[in-house]
Amino acid sequence: MRVDDLDTPVPVIDLDRVEHNLAKMQAYCDRHGLALRPHIKTHKLPQFARRQIELGAVGITCQKISEALVMAEAGCADILITYPIVGASKIAPLAELARKTRLTVSLDNAVTLDTVAAAAHEAGVEIGILVEFDSGDGRCGVQTPDEALALARRAHGNGPLAFRGLMTYPRGPRTVPFVAAARALFDGAAIPIETVSVGGTPGCWDTHELPGVTELRVGTYIYHDRATVAAGVATLDECAVHVRATVVSRPTEDRAVLDSGSKTLSSDRVPPSAGEGYGLILDYPDAVIVRLNEEHAVVDLSRCAVKPAIGERVRILPNHVCVVSNLHDRMAVARGGELVGDWPVAARGCTR
């Protein structure tokens, strides 16, 4: 079957572009001595997680326990969870996960550390920790190297835990000075920092310029999207997922409606300098998707010299492709316009 024959709306993965993106990032990390630990939140597919490891990734990154369980059961043997794990209800599933894979968890407080320690006790295996620090984004993370050291010391005496290093997201302006100060402090305490892990895809190509960083976590790079193109880290030709949609109405000369609303496309926006609307219609780049309802994408055609007809199919580059993956049960997979697979998105909807 040809991709053009698929019913719409449908997200389509270009395997050749995926392979290009995976090889390019692995080569970059190999060239600069960085460990690559891809974040699977973008693709949520065990097939691609295994391929990333085959190409040289040291392991994968997940955001939630349920997501990591999908990947562990698919054979991923080294997993980092970069999300706070808090509360008694998390202990049993975290212990189950720890029995299936070499597990590391990031944290920035003692409550999370005690939760992870309880899971390690229950599992009877070691769980590693990375202390997360705030490098300028103002989300999670300890604020000072002294706080990081206190958590590292506490880990040494709190069950079968192993302090493995530091992590931050994204790598903000405080990354380099924080890491330098932490290394000096930790050296004085005779506690080695094995890993300093940073992310994500925007700005990824200059990670090697950050002294002290050892590991790169990137997710969107496998597909890329309108946001990463706008950030200057990819070209349109490297974008590997497009949503195929159909023009279902032309109520006026300057308005079209597509069958791909908020249940299909991300409602995330890109900066005004990167463009307008809820995705780029590649076949009509002057068109603007001005509104999304659940099943409708309303398109302004006023700037288009040539305009699509009812029944015509178009290709949309999503603003944020990770959201698109999580909205769909299945992804069409193609090479050269030919359909070669229809893959279930195995880790979609994993929120716990």
C-alpha cells in the first residue's frame, strides 16, 4: 500500500529519515566522547528504543515508571527515570521495574530518596540515583552543590542505593558553574561523580562545549518537528513524522477545514519568529492553521496564491511531535512512500 492510500488523519513515520537522525546523533556523541541516553518520550516505541541501543546508546531515559516497564519488558537493560518518584503507591511498581533492568532514578529531595530506597529494599537490588540540579529553568532541582552533596551522602546510608552523579534539564546557564563547584565539593568529600547528564534536543549540537558533562539525553531528535527546526538543530528534510490530513470543507475562499483537530495535532505553539499556527502545512506553507477544535483544524488560506480543494490531502509538520505520538494508538511506518508497518505506540498514555 502507498502512504497516499491511507485513511486520514494519520501520523506517518519516514524510516529513512529516522535512521539518518539516529546515526547522526550517535556519531556526534561518539566523536565527542559523550554517552548517549535517548529519551523515549518522543517515539514511545520499543522498536526504536532497541535500535538506539544497537547503534551505541548506553541506555534509555523514561519519564514514568509505567513507561519504563514497557521498555524493560521489551529488553532495554539500562533505564534512567528523570521524574520525581514520590509516595507509597510508587514503591511496588518501582521495585518491579528494578528487578527487570539496571535502574537509575533522578531526585532532588529526601522524600523521593526514601521512596526509592524503600523500592530498592523491596526489590532486593541496587537502584542508582542522580541528583537533579536547577541550571536556570526554574523547574525541579536542588539549588546549590551543598544540597546535592547532602542527598548523595544520605543515599550512601539509605538502603541499597548508589549515588551515580548529577543531572539537569534543560542545560541552562548555571550548568557549567554548578558542575564545577559540585565536583570540587564532592572531591573533598571523597564521593565520585560518575555521570553528569544533560538534555535535550534544542542546543544539542554544542553539548561537547560544556566542561564536565558526560551524558546527553535527547528525545525529539529521532523525529524532529517544527520547534527543533526553529531552534536551528534540524532541517525540514530531517523531519521524520508528518500528519496526513484531508481537506473536508471550504466554507469560504480563504478558509479550509482539515480532519485533524486537537485529538490529532499538538496544541503547543512555536515562537512567533518560527511561524504561526498549529503546525506547518508543507504543501501550502503560506497557509496558517489558526484554530483547533477536537476534530477540526481551521486553516487561513488568505496568503496562498494556490489553494487546496475539498478532498485534497496535505502533509502537516507538527509543532511538537512528542504530543502527536501520545495522541495516537498506532503509527504508520513508511519507506519511499510505501507503507511497511503499522506499529502500536506501546508506551502511550503511561502517566504513572
